[in-house]
Amino acid sequence: MNERYLITLTVNGDEHEVLVEGRYTLVDVLRHNLGLTGTHVGCEHGICGACTVLVDGAPVRACLIFAAQAEGYDIRTVESLAPQGQLNDLQRCFTAHHALQCGFCTPGFLMLAEGFLAGNPNPSREDVREVVSANLCRCTGYQTIVDAIAACAAGRREAAPATDTGSPPES
Ligand code: FES
Ligand code: FES
């Protein structure tokens, strides 16, 4: 019989105690044990990116790490973007720019983009093109995904308070 371990996962700000076998992947535990089915499973081999979540803010393929390895980290899934059922600005940009068709890849792209924009709020279009190349989409041709992420970045910059230069006033 496979041995089971009690682990504590912090997901979208909540702590969950979960009994897992050592072979369980993070994406399986998110979906099957915690019922967070927004994270999709495509290839299960680290290729497609459909399972992308944030681990301490960094995009990670949740099919490539064991659930036990995620203990002690802050995990965010696509459900965290709309906790009250209201789409966040990135999701609204995906809708406005028609950045999804079947939608299977979308949770992975959203989390990839969230992690990316947190570290690079002023990306060039080339930066965005490079980051989306990490994930696979069979429907959109990627251009609308790039448009959506670039529009979200621009909107966040406009909404940000003006930067204080810290310079003392001239006397
Ligand atoms: S399901 Fe994880 S990368 Fe494809
Ligand atoms: S919208 Fe269908 S795979 Fe991307």
C-alpha cells in the first residue's frame, strides 16, 4: 500500500490539510482534493502550460511538482483572480480582446501573465510575445492574448499613483 502524508498547503490565502501520496502532483491535489478545477490539465508533461499556477508569485507548471513539494509556499490559482465572482482587470482584458476561444488554455495564460506583470509592469510587446510563448494555445493564434496582456499592463500603469521622485523642493 502506498504511504500517505498529511501536508498543509496554502492556496489563495487559505490553509488546507490534505492527505496525499508522495506521487500526487500539485495540480491533481488542487483539482481533486481541493475542488479548484479552474486549473486545467493538458499534457501532464510540462509542455502546454495549462496547469500554470503561481508559487510565491512565480508561474509554475503544477503538473511538474509534487504536492508535498509545495508545502510552505504561497500558491495562487486562477480562482484567486475573481474571489467574489467579479473578473479582475486582466480577465476583462482577455474578454475585451477576444483572447480566448475554447478557453482550455486560458487559466494557464492568465496566471502566467499575472506573474509576469507583477515583475514587469512596463513590458514591451516583444517581452509579452516572449512570455506567452511558454504556453500553448491551439485556437487564438496568440496575437489577441498579447493584445490583452499589453492592454492590462497599460491600464495598470495608468491607474498607478504618480511616482514620487523623492527630490526635495528647490529653495
Ligand atoms: S498539464 Fe502541465 S504543462 Fe501541460
Ligand atoms: S483558446 Fe482554445 S486552446 Fe487556447
